[in-house]
Amino acid sequence: MIPHSLLLESQHTDSLANTLKEIGYTFERVKSLDDVTKTLEGGKFHFFIFHITDVENGEAQKQLTELLENYPQTLIILITDSTKWDITATLLKQHKVYDFIQTPIDLSHLQFTLDRSFQYLLTKQKSQLINEAENHLYKRMVEIFDWKKSLSHKENENIAADIIHQMNINLFQGSGIGTLMSVVSILISKSKLDLEGKNYSIPKPVMDLLSENYEAAKSMFDSMSISQSVIDDEMVVKNLDSPTKLLSIIQTETETLNEALNIKSQKINLSQIPASVTGKKIHFDEAKLSYVVREIFLNAIKYSREKDIIYLIFFHKENFLELKVINPAYQNNDGTNGIPEKYESFVFEPFFRISSVVDDSYAKFEQFRFGLGLPLVKKIMDQHQANVQIYNIENNFRNENTKDICLTIRFPLIEEEK
């Protein structure tokens, strides 16, 4: 994943913007500290980067403290020089900034610092989630091995039940292997041998059920084959093409998913690609990007409700083309809404699920299953040297005080050779 940065614009950070472009990192700029909070509320940034001259006064440092408290998942990186070591040391000591970059900015040192900081951020998020999972496991163990509860309820559970539950979700819940086995069992019990003992007769409803679930199981194995091909493919996409080619992929996949949209009378609203990207190119593999578009559309469709509108919007920002897929956020089984902040990076890990509910209505459209959808989307985007994130945002499309889920892909833009 490519880190996404928010850069406080000044004469001292112009060279940094050019260096970030050179190493292919995505970023956005704000003109003042007062704009930072609003921008952080409307998007997801791994780093906030500014020059030390912009935080020398007390009011600016107070704002910095508020940002640190309100946005702990955004690391603060300081640009400094040898004349400001006293302020730099103070900010580092007070943990108001995570790391610093000294001017003149060296490309390799900048990339090393940001990469190292990004790994720290991911590790921090993972440790928080693991701690929560350990607490949950501990509570489960107490419940299971509490002898009083065991005597009163004759409970016969064990931790392995959780593992079996996950296997059931990934392989056997809903139509597919499990149901196919059930139908075969019915087929055997309901079929009748003729008088000559040579042929079996099968009731038509049983045969129809068998055919239906055979197709569902076949679709499951097809998706496993596609997933395996993506997992095994380590090639970085070298081909370049116009960003406008994305529109034909989106159009094709929208038509393919029309039946899926009709299940809950949903609609997709698509914006145009900004004219400002004319003459620029992106890394482009049509087949792989088709997989990505299908998966992110299906995610939005499955987790939206009746008559919801799904928005797909393009933006040209700095050195990248941004594609946002936005759909309403609803309550999860655990009481959280949409994509809780603590899960934002983990939804891209294999087999991770916020909800364990499987909806068979969309099974025939899926090319990735078993909790591999977003992990494979991330892998494909990595191969395109692009960034993908998913997070909650404030609702700006509907006149309601609610949140939306926003999946954002950022394609680095490459100048077309003349």
C-alpha cells in the first residue's frame, strides 16, 4: 500500500511535493493549519507533513496537540533544518511529532523515513486489534472453563468451535458444497429403481435442485481458480494506457451486475473523468482492473440496502487520479457502523470479515470469495503501483446526519511521452 499524505503548503514544502511525485507517493495539500481538521475529517491520511516554521508560535502548537489527540491514526512528520534543532527536539520529546526529515531533502532518506513510519503505523494498528482479540479469547476461555457454569448448563464448548465456525462460513454456508451434499443425499433417498433393476427415476424437483446447486458449487470452484491465478501472479503491470479506458470497464461491469442491482432496486451514479487528466496515463491491465471493479461494486451492492444509490466519483488531485466508490454505512452485528477505524487496514487481510453473514443472492456474480475479495483487490492495485483504502466519511450526498463507506483508489498519473 502506498502511504497517502496531507501536506501543509508553504514555500518550504514545494521541494517536498516534487520529491513525493518523483517517488510515486500520493498526497494532497492544504493552505493553512485551520484547513487541516476539515480535510482530515473528509478523508484518510497516513501522514500529516509540515515545515517547522509553520508551528513556531504557541497557537500553532496547540492546534498540533489537538490534531494528535483527535487523529491518532495519522502520524505527524516534521520538516526541519539545522537552525531549528531546539524546537524540533522539544516537539519530538513531547511526542507531538512522530519523526522528522531534515532539509535539504534527500530522496532516499525521505522514502526510508516514510516507509519506516508507515510500517510503525500498521504495526500499531495490528497490536491494538490483537490485544482486543486476546481479551475476547480470554473471556471466551473463562466462560467455557468456568466450572460453575459448566455444572449448571452442562456446556460442552471449546475454542476449536470458533475455527470450525470460520471454516463453515468460508466453505459451507449458503449454496455450494454444503447444500450440494445435502441435495445428493436427497437424490439418493428419493430415486427409485425400475422393475428391471437397470434405471433409477428421479423426481423433477430434486433434479432441478441438484442442477441449481451444482452450478453454485461450480461457480465456487471457478472463483477459487481465478483467485489462485491472482495470488500466483507476481508481475508488476508495465502497460500504460489512458485513464478514460476505465470507463469502458466500469460500463461493462455495471451491465454485468444489472441483475444484482435489481435485487434491491439499487442504482449506480457515475461521474465523468476530469478533462485535466487528458494526455496522462496510468498503469493498466484490463483483465485485472475488471476483477477490481467487479469486486468493489459487489461489496457496495451487498452492504447497501433497498433503493440505495452507489456513487462512483473521479477526482484529479496532485499527481494521481482518485476513484471513490461511496455507499451508505449501516450497523454491523457488533453495534459498530460501516468500517470501524480499527479495522480499516485489516479488511485487506485474507479471511478477515466484519460480518459473518453470507448472502447467496450475489454468489453467481462473485469472482473472489472466502474473505479474499479486498485482499486480492489490494494485490492487484499494488501491481498497478496504486493505493487503495476504505473508511467511513460524513454523509455529503444525502440530507441525513449519517455516515457513508468510501473506498478510494489512487492511480499515479504518468505524463504521456511526446
